[in-house]
Amino acid sequence: MINIKKILTLLLLGVISLFFVACNNTNNLPTGDNVGSFSSYEQLKDYLEELNGDYTKANILGGEMYADSVAMDEESQNNYESNTRDYSKTNNQVEGVEEADRILTDGYHIYIASGNQFYIVNADTLDIEFTYSIDNGTFDGLYIYNGRVVLISYEYTYTEYDECIYYYDDSVIYDEPEIDSDETDIVTNPDDEVITTTEDTKESSDTETRTKVCINWTYTYGTHIRIFDISDMDNVTMNRELYFDSSYLIDTRMIDQQLYLVLNNYMMNYGLSDELFVPSYLDSAVSNDIMKMPIDKIYYMPNNGESYGYLILASLDVANDSQEADVKTYLGSTYRIYMSENNLYTTIYRWEYDETDESYSHYTDILRFEIVDGKLEYKALAEVDGSPLNQFSMDEYNGVFRIATTGYFYSNYEATITNQVYLLDATTVGEMEQISVLGGLGKPNEQIFSVRYSGDIAYVVTFEQSDPLYKLDLSDPHNPVVLGELYEEGVSDYLHEITDNLLIGIGRQSETIDGWTRFTGVKVSLYDTSEDTPVVLDNYLVEGDYSYTNVIYDQKAFLSFTPQGQDFTYVGIPVFEYYDDYSAYSQSLYLFKVYHSYSSIHMFDMSDNFSLVNSQELNSNYYSYWGYPIAKDTELD
């Protein structure tokens, strides 16, 4: 028998957690498939100075590198209890490729990373069995694998710092010479908090220019990975740490026991001092000290001559505490990623200005990194017009990379928006060759609001005043076609397949008056996609101009669970609902029961054998549902 109480408990906890290159002459920059590493740090520094300009007189931020002590346990236990229970899982984009989440369960325990706290909760008793906290930072997500928990956090330190740096021409001298006390002035804000210093330049006796820069405080930050052994809940130990100093986490993925990290580091923007222009990191499998990135792990690669940062890619076996992580650094950066079981794709957006017609065009550079023995190896790149909306705009299928983009073209005379799907060869080396492009999606001024791929089929939603839902046939990569399109009011911001012929859309209802479109509430739509043109089976609306669900920008907020052997799926979405006078709002969880055999008109049918304190039952002709206020002290009957 389905335990509805436990299902609701997991759903509610989920919602709660959700709220809480190497040459010295840049005239010959690498092109095509030219990729390589540098022979020395000096060569890298010379390359960066010519490529990006001389930053040696920038405001260099000092301070000690951050590292925690590591609690090592070389002999982790392997007697972790096996799973036999049925439970909901993270809403991953690609089957077999796990994504980090803030709440996970193995059926026996619930693992919650909220703010700066991590909890392990007994799923039966809801007792907290283990807690861990960090002082300066927040947890970004977690993974669980075979008696291991991987915690990912963003951490920072603020340190008062008092050091003056003197420049004589291009040389930096840290020892303060005897000078007049009024050489440097302190600049303060209205609250008299020191925020920066000015520079004063004087001529020394030998006519050399001397510049003084004083630093009063420093802010350091980084991304921290901790791996815990939870095979014995009475003796949870931290076995492994990684820390990437001054690096922002873009995203992570995990395939089996291999964890993949994608980070951006902009240290070169702080100046090219010998200590600060190269990324650094800690790997407890090697040392408990911060290490400078080895020069043979820093690569130049094809780019447009505008590399202002480092792209860091790391992979490690979360079950092997002694195996060194594979860490590589590439000149460049990324904004959004997609990962299949075969490749990692990173994307970066850019604008180009054409002086001839004074216009701006919008492009995306795509880099493909192949997974080889658990490590990421650069293989190819491509350029497409426009940019993807999110990770769901990208997909790999049968050796073809598909990416849906919205492009923008601006000039003094016109502004044009285009929507298209590119199909690229994901097997070539050097350049991902364009196989085809399907353009012309959407009406004028519409842009892509959601995309979902399903094998040979893709669904694309564009929107300005109404919602065209396109069904595309991509089975022939050389000849993609539009099978059909459905127009309706509102827009679906997130699409999710329930079955091969049943699609659910989460988004916003809208109305257009005198040419102006406004959103009027949350919309949940059910579509029959068995034919070429999708058909609306039913809609449910949560009315309110400012009502919304965070599913529209975070697919982890979408909760679904199909009990084993059943022909229905539970779907849950959190909703913010504002009162009529907008004086207050409530947080609710809407839970639907979607039957796979949709011949019945009762598309969303709520089970009536459970209730929640402060619940309110509302009815319509087609379904029944409950909206539940979400709070930490919510009790289950």
C-alpha cells in the first residue's frame, strides 16, 4: 500500500529546503583544433599580458589561502544497508547523469543541505541523526552514493589586512621605504568604514616612478567539496576534501561514482603577480595544503582572443579517498553546461559589434569535452547564433548534439529576434560540424521559453502574447521538421514527460488587453502528444497576478514519483499565492495524481485518504486538489 504520509513528508521537506594560450606572440593565437599547455608560468604570464593587457598595477588582493583540517579515515566501511524501498529521486535531465540536490533520500534516511546546515534525518521517525555546519558559507547541493555523502558549498572569509605595495616602474616591492606620511590618503564611506585607498605617484631620486597602493581588508572565497562516510550512522566521518580557491562553481554532475565539477576562476583579473595569477586548490588525497595549479594542467585553446578567466574542470572518484582528483584549467570561462553519459558541453555567450552597419549580433561558443576513463578531455568546439535558455535547451542523442537558441540582432534601424534548433556532429574532433538548423520557430518578437527533448522528438515553446507549443521531428538530423504546433493563452516554462504520449507543462497563464500582455497566475497543463499536433487534455490555474512557482526557473522544485507497478504519477509543485489585496501571501504545495491512461476526464485526481493540518479542500468539475501552507512546524495526521 502506498504510504501517502511519507510521500508528503518527503515532498514537503523538499520544498522547505528549496526555499531556504602557450606562445609569446598573440598575433598567432590558437585556432581550429589547436590546443596545448604552457612550458612555464613565465610563458603563461607573458601570454596573458599580451592577450589581456598589463594588469600588474591592478588592485592586488592579498590574504592567506583558506583550508580546513581534514579528518581522514582510510578504512571506510562497506556494510551500508541495501535499498529495497520505493522512493522519489532528483529530477535529473539525463538518465544516468545525476545532478546535485538540496534534499535526497535513500528510502531509509533523508539528507538535507539547507543554508549552512546539513542534516541526516531518519525517514521513519523523522529524528535527526547527524548534523554538520559551516561557519562562513552556504551549501549548494549534495549527492549520495553507496554509503557516501558528497557536500558542495560556497564559502568565504573576510580578513582585515594592512599592507602597502610599492611599485617602481614595473617592479613590486613589499617592504615599506621611508616616505612622507601624507603620501597615501584613506578614503572612507559615510559610516567611516575603510573601503579602499588612493594611489599617489611621486618621482624618486633616480627619476623612477613610485606608486603606493594600500590594502585595508581582503575578501576570499571558494568552492568546497566534502565527502562523508555514512556507512555507520553512529560514526559518520569526513574522509575527503577538495577546495578551489577564488573559484565560482558553475555546476556539477555525477555518473556512477565519478563526480564532475565545472568552475570559473577570474584570478588573472586581480593582477599578474607571481602568487595570484594562477588558480590554486586543495586535494586532501595529495596534501592538506593549497597547491598552485601545475603549469602542464593549464591549457590554451581555440578562442576569440578574449580570455579573461580560467575554466576549471575536475573529476574524482567519490569512493576512493586516496586517488588524486583530475584537475585541468583552460583559458576561458563558461556560463551554462549540459552533460550526457559521453560528453560535457560548456557554453559561453558573446556579443559582436559590426562597425559597418553599427549592429550587434549574439553568439554562443560551445566546447565539447569527452569522458575518457572518468576524466574530461577537450575534443571540439562550435559556434551558433543566439544563446540557449537553460540546460534543457541542449541534448545529445545518437552522436548528435542539439541546441535550441534565441538570437538577437540590434542596429540603429531594426531589432530582430530569431529562434532555431541547431544539430551538430558530436563525434568530430576539432570542430563540431553543423549538420542542419531548423529556424523560423515562433512568431515575430517571440523567444524560446522552454524546451524538452525525447529521443527523436523535441518540444519547443515560444512566447510573447500566446504560447505556441511546437512538436519537432529530429529523427533525420539532415532534415529536421516541424510536425505540429498548438496555440493557447499563457506559457509553459517547464516541460516534463509523464509517459511517451503524455506531457505536462508548468508555467504562467496570461491575458492580452490592448496589445499588452500580463501574467495572471500559475498554469499546469496536460498534453496528449501521441499525434503530430499536441492536444490540451486539461488545465489547472492558480489565479493571482503575482502568484508564481519556482519550477519555472528551477526544475529541482518539480517533484514527481511513480510508485512501482502503478499506472499513475504523483506530481508536486510549490506555489506562492498572494491575497487579493497583496497584503500577504502563502506558500503552498500542490500535489496532483496524473493517470497514465487518460481516457477519463479526471486528469488531476487527488487521493482522499490523507489530510494535513490547516489544509483546505477545493473542488472543480474535473479534479480535486489541496493547497498546503508550507512551514517547518507542519504536522501530519
